[in-house]
Amino acid sequence: MTDAHDLTAPHEPLVRRIEAEATVIGDQILRIDHFLNHRIEPAFIVDMGRELARRMSAFHPTMILTAEASGIAPGLVVAQVLNVPLVYAKKYAPQVESPFISRVIPSPTKGGETKLVMSQRYVQPGARVVLVDDFLSNGRTAVALVEMAREAGAEVLAAGFIVEKRFKRGHEAVEALGVPVATLAQVERLEHGKAVLRQPQA
């Protein structure tokens, strides 16, 4: 099984790009929209997805689960590398085939609430699920996905994220459910307009 250190070893190309290119607003907001989740660079998202898939491969998943919309790009790469289907819970106009499972997630940063909906037709009892998403912040979306998958009778083996904000404690929230967490970049804090990240080992 992949050890905990390997799951969270900083991925140097991503760390360096965040340090050089991220827009930091105050001590809470980190924007890397220009290569991760608004404008997407195919070669870079494939590089990151392959590394996440390498870390997830030890869990032998039978499907990848994510949330609409920014989890789809990394989730698709991981699913392609591992040769398993990708299912995404819908957020926007979330009409899906019955029976379905849903959760309502409060969004303190964006205001209001988000509804996640997933058809049970696509997440069935006995499925071996790995979650993939772009960001891990407070963990609310990831926790909801774990709960939804388990309600469908699936086994959640691990959760993988491109970037985590360590100061938001989402990592602990997911691991408290018994789900190991993999991340490619760990932002320790935001200060003076810069992101302070855990560094790759020399």
C-alpha cells in the first residue's frame, strides 16, 4: 500500500508554478485559475493527473468520483490512466435519473449553498471508489461525496486533490472518515501576497 508520505509528497512542477504564478488575496484566497480550473493547460493537467493516478493506483479503484465542474478535468485524467469510469456529482441544474442521492453544502467563501446530486445508477453497491478534485479546502464537498458514495453502498478507498490549503483543515475532516488523502501541493499559509508551500525533498 502507498505510504502516507508518498501520498502527500509535493509535486515539484506544481509547487514551483504556484509559488511563481498564484494570485493571493488576503490570507484565505489562492487563485491559479489560469492553469487549473478556468483556463486549463492540457499537458500540465495530464502531468498532474498522471501523478495523482500513480498515487491512487495502489488502492485498485473501480471508479473515480468527483464534483462538477472543476474536478472533472483532473478526474478524467486519473480515470483514463487507471482505465476506470469517471462519475461526477452534478451541481448545476442537478436533475439526474432516479433513484438519486443528494447533499446540500454551505459555501462560506461563495455565499449560499450548493446542492450535489448523484444518480445511484452509476455508483452501485460494491464499487471501489477514489475521489478526485482540484482543491481541498474545508473538506465539505469531499465529505459530502464520501457520504453519498457510502450511502450508495460503495467503498471509498482514498481521496486525491491537486492542491490543499492545509490551514483550512479539510485534510483532517476527510481522514476522520477513515479515507486516506493524497495531495500534490500543500499550501501552509497565505501571507504578504504569496503562497507558502511545503517544499519537495531534495
